[in-house]
Amino acid sequence: MSDLDREVREKLQRLESIEARLTHHEKTTRLGLIWLTVLAFAVLVLLGYYIIHL
């Protein structure tokens, strides 16, 4: 039984490690998308300002 317990424990540790990496990637991706949205909005504002002053 202890071999089975050890195997289950190792698989659970690997799963937790994968979940932690996915959480980190999710946060990084979300932050990147927020920055891209802010930059896109700034570009649209500048483009609108340029077009109005033509």
C-alpha cells in the first residue's frame, strides 16, 4: 500500500506544481492583455486627436 500512497503523493505534487505554473501564466497573460488594451486605447485617442485636427 505504501508504494501506491507514494505514487499518488508524487502525482499530486506534480499536479500542484502544474497548477501553480498555470496560475502564474494566467496572471502574466492577464497583465499583458491589460497593458495591450491600455496601449490600444492610447493609440486610438491619439489617432482621433490627429484626425480631428486635420
